Amino acid sequence: MKSFKDFRESLTDEDMQAIAAKANEATKHIDHTDGLQLGMVGGLISTITTIELLEKYHEWLHS
């Protein structure tokens, strides 16, 4: 079985920037001045980042 460490080392700066950009794009509709909505930002970013990394991991496992 492939090592998860090898997967992490395979991620490039460009990969991480693309994931961050996608997560940031998803938060644009949130009112960043509203404390209640602002709390959603962290959760949304975490969720999108996790899903994107899982997708990359799945692709990497099957390559």
C-alpha cells in the first residue's frame, strides 16, 4: 500500500494554492462583518479543503 506520507509529499504549492482558492471562492457570499456568518467561514474552508484533498488522494492512490 502507498504511504500517506508519500501522498503529502506529492502535493505541490500549486495544488495547495488551487485548493485554497477554491475554498476562498466559496466564502465570498458570506457577510464577513456578521459575526454569526463569519463563524461559517472556518467550517466551510475546512470542509472544502478536506473534500479536495480526499479527491486528490483518491486520484493518487489509483495512479
